[in-house]
Amino acid sequence: MRRTFWILVAFCLSVSVLSESPQTTASTALARIRALAGEWEGPFEWTGARTDSGTMHVSYYPTGYGSAVVENLSSGGDPSMTTVYHLDGADLRMTHFCGAQNQPRLKASRIDLAQGAVDFSFVDITNLKSPDAPHVYGCELRFLDADHFTLTFLFENGAQKSRERITLKRLSTRQGSSG
């Protein structure tokens, strides 16, 4: 009887640890994204079927008492695209309000914070005019250090695929300080 009890306790503890691990990883990844709060800027470059380049300004701020992070992207003036990162149970999710006027929803398919990598894969999309209409189908975050990271959107338009890589550097928050 005592042996059965300890086997049951060990089983319950291992199930508990396994069920908490993904949420802990996703929560830690969201905290890493939350640490991006502030203003960022850097070059973007499209490769693949689409080619273009320029400069992107990106701002991050937490909302919902820290339960979500808003990312606003602009290449001149008002934000042209917005992404919201948040948890959904044990999953890290993002909804991208795209310049293509649709809203792809993605889920973290790879979280490797030791390597500074979070990859998102397509789940579904709202407001897609046709199956071949342009839309984001993936996203890659690469954290290089506290002040540098890359954001890459994977984009498809019919059978044509492109990548928009944005190399960002944190803008100084110390305005007018002499130090």
C-alpha cells in the first residue's frame, strides 16, 4: 500500500512539472518581449518574391496590466501595422494587424531563450479576402542583447514567398542627460 502511494505521488508530481513547463517557457518569453518596452529603430529589407528596403520605427508597450505587449511598426508617421503578443493558457500567441488589411494569428512553435529565439507559426487569419491574398504566415524574433534584436515576418502572396527582416536597435531613453 505504501509503495503504491509513493508511486502515485511521484506520478502526480511529474505530471504537474510537465504541465507547468510550457507555460513557464511561454511566460518567460512574454517577459522577454515585455522587456522591449520603449522605442526602437533600424533598417528593414524584403527578400524573396518582394524586394524593398527602408527604415522602420517600432515601439513596444505593455497593456492589460502586463498581460500583453503591443508592437507598433511604422516606416514614416503613424503606425502602419500593430502586433499584440499574449499568453493563451500555456501558449504564447500573437495577432498581427497587417498593412495587407488582414489579421493573422500565430502561435509560438519554438521558444529557445538560451539561443534568443522565438518562432511563431500560422494558426488562422481573419479578413482574408481569398486564399491567395497576401498575408503573414510566420514570424521570427531573435534577441541579440538588451539593445539589439531582429524581427522577421514571413509573408506569402499566392505561391510567392517573401521575408521582411527588420534589424532593430533600442533608441536612447536618456534625453538631455549628461552622463
